[in-house]
Amino acid sequence: MILAHIQDSARYESLHPLFQKAFDYIKANDLSAVPAGRIVLDGDNLFINVVDAEMVSADVQKLEAHRQYIDIHVPLLQTELIGYKHLSFLGDSDAPFDEAGDCALYTDSQVCWQQVRVGEFLLVYPEDAHAPLVGQGKQRKLIIKVRI
């Protein structure tokens, strides 16, 4: 898991061949007013989900984990809390892994919390189970999906 400011993204772009393309795109485009939905940058290898959502309380948000994608969370409206727990510290998922949706969900109250502010990003790898969208009010955010 990496938390950093978007202006410092170049420090992390060497970690995956598609990171630079993702960061270049979000820096060059105002995504605060585009319609919610998917922006495809490189087929299923790299895309951005523009999400408008109501944030929820920490006690109801589940941890999620992926196998095929790295997520880069970028809040656009307000600070968001994102829970974190390393996959190795979790037991069985709440249901079998959803291969089509590339997601497993976990209920666990022993979670570390990270504030992610507007202008920052949180990069989460498959071993980083995470619980996004914790807070109050509406949130517009980008979830950049980068295939491993």
C-alpha cells in the first residue's frame, strides 16, 4: 500500500509499466465533472472507474481484495477513510472469491484506517485488503484499475 500526493506520482511510476499512463491521464484531464462510469485507457489492462457514492460508516464497510488488479484510489470531493488489513491476517472471505468481479469480501473489525485527502492517491496491491468510502456525505472518486 502506498499513500502519496498526485504531484509525486513519478516516484512510483516505475513500479508498473501502466502507472505512468494512468497518472498522466488524471493529471491532464479534469475528471471532476465527467459522467460517472468507466474510462478505458488500455482495454481491460488499464481503466478508470469514476464513482459517485454515498460514504458509509466504518462498522458497515467490508474489506475487499482483488487478484487481477491493483487499485489506485483518488478522492475528488473530500477526505475519505480507507481501511486496510494485510490479506495474510484475514481468515476466510465472506463468500467464495468472485472471479468475474475480481473480488472477495471480508468482515473484520480489526482494521487500520488511512485518511486519503483530495490531491492524494492510495495505491493498493492484491495483498492489501481495503475498505473504501468510509466517511459522511457524498464522494466522487476515481478508482484506477491496473491489471497485474
